[in-house]
Amino acid sequence: MAKGTDLAVFVGLQASGKSTFYDQRLSGRYALVSKDLFPRGARNKQRRQMRLVEEHLAAGRPVAVDNTNPSPYEWAPLVELAHAHGATATAYWFPPDVAGSLRRNAAREGRDRVPDVGVLATLRQLRRPSAEDGFDAVHEVRFDGRGGFEVRAGGGDDGAGPGPHGTRG
């Protein structure tokens, strides 16, 4: 395992900016695992996700898990897997903005759009991650109003993980 390997776990509602954050801040440096990228009829998505994350960590590659991950039930196995591979586990918390998520979700088309009831169901499960959950760092991510993100990071960095970090247009 390469020194500095990190597992980034996104925690937030649907349409909260998680995928855009990945594209702007982590793409090119972190492998991406998302159940949204699996075929619609794929079976055992959780098992498949864990296998892919484990493959990346075993190879020493940083990996980001871009799902809602609303509670310890979803993120605890990921944190455990990261630590089993000697990697850090970093949570990226997207605080709920229900009106904003519903508005952005309504603009989505096809498979990307989630029924509003799905967003509200996730909200009922959503819990802010913390160090007590086993995360090595927790960063709060919010839209900056200019097409990018503001990250409030623990530990003094900007929350983009190890290495160079900038935003794209």
C-alpha cells in the first residue's frame, strides 16, 4: 500500500453536489466508485462496491465513494476497509439543503432524477459523520456561489486530500 492512500467517503443528500465536487476536486487523483455507475439491474451493488474499493486500496490507489452514505450503516464498513489497508478514511460532509437538492434534482433527466420521496427518505437517515465514527478527518463542503466549493477542513488543509488541488471552471 502506498503511503498517503486515502478513502474519501461522501455523505449527503442526492443532488447536493457530491459528483460535481468529485469532478472539480478529486478527479484524476482518486479512483471513483459509485453505485450510480453500476448497471440499473446490477445485483449485490453493496458487495460490488466493497470489492472495487478494496481493489483500489490494495493497489495503493486513493478512492472516492460517491453515494449518499447517510449513516454509519453505510460508511462503517468503508472506514473499516480503509483502515484494514492502512489507508486514511476522510468524510466529505455535504450539509442538507433540502430545497436546493430538490430543485437541482428536478432539473435532472432520466435515471439521474430521483423521486422526491427518495431525497426525503435519505434526509430522515442522514447523520453528520465525525471522528467518533472512525474517520481520520471530516470536511464540510458547501457551494461557494461561483460554481465551485468551499471546504471547511479539519487538520488545516482545504479538504481536497493529498496532493495538488484546484477547481475547474
